[in-house]
Amino acid sequence: MDQVTVEHLLQRVQAKDEDALVALHARYAGLVYSVAHRVLGERMAAEEVTQDTFMRLWAKAHTYDPARGEFIVWLLTIARRLAIDALRQRQRKAPLGDALSIDDRPDLWDNLLSTSSGELRRTLLAVMDSLPAEQRQAVELAYFYGLSHSAIAAQLGWPLGTVKTRLRQGMQRLRAAWLGETQTHPAGED
């Protein structure tokens, strides 16, 4: 689905055209569900967050600004935030155990990668694989597990400043890779 089509559907959603919302749901519900499931770890909770995400889209379509990024990133950010909110409301988190890396649990990628958007899957995997291990681990814990900086520091036994630095560098590299930019890093920055 090209950007013009997404923008057109968003305009229709803003005009309260339910068919446009259904079309966006058909295209992106799998990815939204995958992100929610990854954060929450429960099918029913992920389905609720998916529904809430599209209800938020219905109510807030006018807030999407294409100049600030791709529609799918905006939508998945909404889903992730709603999932983390739901996780915090439950006031419990499934134990993470020692296997925190997605490399250790490839099944965790299954839902995220089961979308019809093959190019998005390949890009996401390539971008994550391009990160140094420490940056990737910090990004995974923050994004997929919803852990705060201090929780990541406690989990990994790293100083808080190291966590913040690795997250910032990882996110910078992800952004550069996602946008197809080349980036040089001074020695010692990894």
C-alpha cells in the first residue's frame, strides 16, 4: 500500500468512513497484534490492544503527520504505548528469566513476522541484526519488554548511564539504517 493510498484512507477515516478503517485494519492488524502480543505475552490482551489501537486511529487519525514519519511507525507506536499501559495496569509482568534476547527465543518474532509485508519483515530483521549485541539487547528490553532504563540496568547489571548510551546509540543506528543512511561511528562509540 503506497503512501498516497494510506493518506487517502486516513482522510476517509477522518471523515468517519468505516470502510477506510476496515481497509487499514485489514492491512495492519497483524503487525499491531504482533507488537501488542510481544509486549503483553497474552493473546486476549493483545487482541484488546489491537482493537484499542484501531479505535484510537479512528479518533485520532487527524494527528498523523506524514512529515514526521511513516504511517506504520506511527500506528505501531500507538500500539506499543497502549500495550505497555495495559501491562502496567495489570501491575504484573511475566518473569523474563534469563533468556531475554530474541535470538534465544525466535518464536517471539513469529507473530511480528507473520504479516503480508515481506519487505517490512526483511528490513526489520536486517536493521536489528546490524546493531552491536549490547545495543540490540538494550533496545529489545526497552521496546519489546517495555522496561524502563533503570529496570534494564538492574536486569543486565549495567550502570544506568551505559544503558542510556547504548539505547541512544542503538536507536540512532536503527533510524539511520531504516532510512537507508550511512553512518560512521568514532572508535569506542559502540
